[in-house]
Amino acid sequence: MMDKLKLFLIISLTVASLDSLAQNVGARPFVFGHDKDIPLAASVIGAPDFLFMDWDVDGDKDMLTTGRGGISLIENIGSKKKPKFNNVFEHEQVLLKDARVGRFFSVIRHSGVKTQQNLTSFIAFERHRQISDAGKKQLGLHMFIPVRLKGKTTWEVIKAFDLKGKPVQNFLDCWISPTIDVADLNGDGKEDLIVGTSHPRIAQPSLDFAAGFNNPQASWNANASRLYIMYNRSTADSLIFDEPQVIEADHSPVSPYGFPYPIAFDMDKDGLTDLIVGQHKPGIMYFRNTGTKEQPEFSFAGLLAGQNKAPILSILAIHPRFADLDGDGNEELLASTYFGCVDNILMFKQQNGGWVQQGPLMMAGDQNSPVMPPGIGTIEPVDWDGDGDTDLVVGSEPAAPKVIINTGSNAKPVWAIPEPLKFVDGSPVEYYSIERGLGSVWGPMEWYFERVLPRLADWDGDGIRDMLTGSMGLRQLLLKGRLVKGELRFEKPVVFEIDGEPLAAAHRVQPAVIDLNADGHLDLIAMDERNVLKLWPGNGTNKLEQSQTFLDYNGKPLQIKTRILDIGHGRSSFTMADWDLDGKPDLLVYHAFDRKRGGIFYYRASDKPMQFEKPIKLSNQISFHNGGISLSDWDGDGYLDIFTGGDNGHIRKHAVPRGKLFLLSGKDLPLPPAIRKPEPTTVKIKH
């Protein structure tokens, strides 16, 4: 009895010691390693909304963003003809810290209030703290006036009222906070408000917004969003707006899909304010003003067109703004993806009746600027270009994966600008969860978003790497690889199936891919819709065999729990490798979405098939969202290293070095892998 007690105490102390060591494991961000310009990473400073104005009065347009309860400045340090912005990692300048600034804002110059004195000011609604707060709290509206004296800026804040003298409180039912823009729509010289809101209580009548996939698709109203005009009735002493009036086009309410981004812009240059409206699906809508300067009327005039006059149909360009950034007298279209992933802002110039993409806005780079792919990053290390070093294929949300070429070496990496992966026809890889699954737990807000969590493997045995990935829509997907003129490209994604039905897998899960049953075919390892880890034997096609369940150290089904344990809430990743070189594949799991229990854990294979010992923590959670997990001997020292990614949640708290893609040295882990023959283990892409 005493011997068993001693053994228990030894094991308990060992686990506690390893947990303590896991607290101190350093995650090293991948940095560009050069001083060339790099894409502007606005999300680093928490930027759900952005606009452009000459804040520092030097003749060019700077970028201002909302986020974290305030307004920040990203200064334009380029020339008047070629914009370039400050490096956001080095030059974060908070202009205003005020919790009354919600997620979205606009510039207002002519409010009619004497105190403003026509100073360029900002106007914004407050915000709900949580998505589920819709309907619980009224959101105030405020104008923020900068007063600049002797090089210092102070702010005067004015609350908006309605005609009855009560605070503006019209948007109880909205997703986080209303979007907003301004224009003089009745010709009285005062700027009126154009407001957009998604009305989640209409979109989901159950009001149970956190029910996830328990809310069936048919229960959602995808077009519950509305736009409103609030006419400016301000006096010299008070900021006053009329009751919201629903904006109609062709005698029906304007109903953007999922979520609205309305912008006032004179598209046809006839002197009347038209409406440009982004939504949460590809396609920016154009509503032409066919009325007068005193009484607007709108008519749907199609989607904004790109090259060859075809609509701009990318989820990476749904959040529009307009500004003349190159000083040629014509405003460019600046567009990004939805408010949760504002990383790259694409610039389009109007040419020959369409908007031609010029590439992303750039910021100054330096050796230590972290590599920042769009959205939530997950890494698959590969030798993409066959030059002997490790490149990175990175997943993202939305689904627009990229490859980042290492133009240096593993000892001294230098990373190129991330480039999109391509479909067989040469178009960028981009697809949507609603097309091949159940969309998203958040309904139409995210049905046209998707998460790519790439795993590259020769699934069908033809000698060419394919891509396997999880999905937001309770699916696992296969993108078959093809060589086109020596370049690896991919076919459109297909869903893995069981007996002719889609495999029901938890969402946002990066799978593990390994020939676990040693039959010569790779197998798929993922979580089912109840977060239970399972093996689906493969045969080289998208048709899988019936699942087999992995067991925990108690002999029960191994369920990967997260903060939210609901149908489909996977949000974790796995890989399998013989960590201790005992001949049995072990399991490494990235437990995400749980600040208290999250992290990277090692599950040693037991002597029983499909069963693992009690997990040991290797690292704390680096990112709140699922950052994926991949293995490769990065530095050739014989130890497998861990590659992982994530979102920007850690950036705000500075818990780890800023970045989105990270490397954890295997030999520095609390329980290092067994040493192997010192040679790179990175997958080489066949060309």
C-alpha cells in the first residue's frame, strides 16, 4: 500500500513539475528577417474598423482605426503618390481611449453643433460586450471632438439626443455595435447618419445565439440586416438626430446579407450621394441615388466590378472605404474582410469601368517584424520550392491559405511576402463553409467564412501532395493536388464521406494524417461532432471507412473539452508522431479556446491499441483560437520542434512576443522528444 502511495506521489509531483516548466516554454515568433515593406497588419492594434484622413496635416492620408475602446493612428510615412504606413509593431499611437467608442466609427465635419466649430471629429455608437448581449442594453451615440493646443490633443465628448430630448437609443438589437457613415442627404448643410445593423434577434428568433449548430440553417433569416437614415436636427447647443428611417431601394428595404457595411460615396459623380454596401458574402452592392439633394431615392445598380467588368467576388474585400491615397485626385476603393480579421487591406483603382486590384496596403518593415498571414494562422511546414529549407503553408480565416517562401535558410530565415495558394485554373484558393457544410455556429454572420487548417500529405498515393483541412461547417475537406507547369495547385475541395453521407466532424479542427493501421493508406484523425477523437481509415479517396474511437487513460472515449462544449465546438488540433521512439505513434493536442486549461499536451501511446496515457502539458496556450500544431526538425538538431499559429488575442496582453506564427524548440520542452538522426524532417513538395 505504501509503495503505491509513493508511486502516486512521485507521479503527481512529476506532473506538477512539468506543468510548472510548461509555464516557461518560450514561443518564438517567425519574423520577416528583412527591412523591405510588408503588408499592413492592422489587427495587431485591434482594428475592426478603419478610415483615412490627414490627421497630422502633412498632405497625405493617414489610417485611423477603432479597437479596444478607442481610436488609434497608423501614420502614412510614404510619399503623396505612394502610400506607406508606419510599422504597427513599433509605432502604435493611441489617440483616444474611451469605452464609448464601439467597433465602428465615421468622420463627421458638419454636425451643426457650435462646440465642434467644424473640427474634423468622430462619431460612434457604443458596443455590446458579447455577441449574446443583443437586446439587453441600449447603445449610446457620441461625437468625439479633438481639441489640439500646443501639440497636445484633448477630447470633448458630446452625447447625441433624439427630438424628445432623450439619449439616442435605437439599436438595442444589433451584433456588437452598429456600423455608421455620414453624408448630407437633405441639403441642409448638416451631415446625417447612415446606420447599418444586423438585427440578430430577427435573424435568429430563438434568441439562443450561443446554441451553435443546434440552430438549424432553416431557422436563420440571412437578410435581417437593415440600413437607416437618421436626419441631423442638431442645434448650436445640442447634437440631435431624428428617429431612424429604413432605407429602401426599388421600394423594398435594403437587406444586406448577414451584416452591413454602408458607405456614402458619389459613384457616378452626379453630385448625389450613392450607397456602397458591403455584406458578409462576396459582392459589394451599389445603390444609385436617383432622387435629389433634398430627397434621396435609391435603386440597386449591381455589384462593384473588378477587371473585365466582372463583380469583385472575394470574401477578402467586403468591408469598403474610399480615399485618395496616391494623390491623383481620384479616390481608391480600400477593402478588407470582416471586422474580426482586418489584416490585409486591398487597394483597388478605378480603370475602364471597373476596380482593378493593386495589392495590399504596405507598411515599413524591419528585421524583427512578425510574419502575419490574414486571420487566424495555422502552419504546415514544407519545402515548397525544393531548395532544401523549410517554407510555411499557412491556413487562415477566411479561407484564403497562403505559402510563405523562405528565401534564406533555416539557420537564418528570410521570408517573402505571403502568396495565395492556387486552384488548378490559377485563381487564388478561396472557398466558403456554407457551400460544403453547415456554415458556421454563428449563422449567416459567418456562413461565407471558412477556416483553412492545412495538412499536406500524399493522400491518394500519386506522388503529389494533397491538402486536407478541417472546416467551420462540421466537415473535413480534401483538396487534391495537381502539378501545373511544375507548380503545385489544388482542385476544389470535396467533403470526406462515410457510406455516402458527409463525415460529421467538429468544426475548426486541424486533422492528423498518418497511416495508423499500416495498410499502406493514410488515415484521417479528427474529432466527431461531440469532440470525441476518432480515426477514420482511408483508402486514397474521399470515401472513408467507419470510425474507430481513441480512448483516454481511463479507457473512456477521449473527448477534447473546450470552454464551450456544445455540438461541433471543436477548435482544437492534433498531430501524431512517435515522440519517444518506442515504436508507437503518440498524440500531441493543441487544446484551444480555453484560457485556463488550454495549451499543448503530449499523450503517450499506452500498450493498449488506440489508447493513451494521462496527458502531460508541454506548453501554455499561446493563442485563444485554434493555432494548429505541426512537427518538423527546424534546426536539424535531432529534436522535433513544434510549429503553431493563432489569432491576435495574445497581442493585446503581451503574454508572449507579438506575432501569429510561432516555433517552440523541441529540446526546450518539459518532456523533449527522443533525439533522432540530425536531419530535416520537413515534407518536400514534389515538382
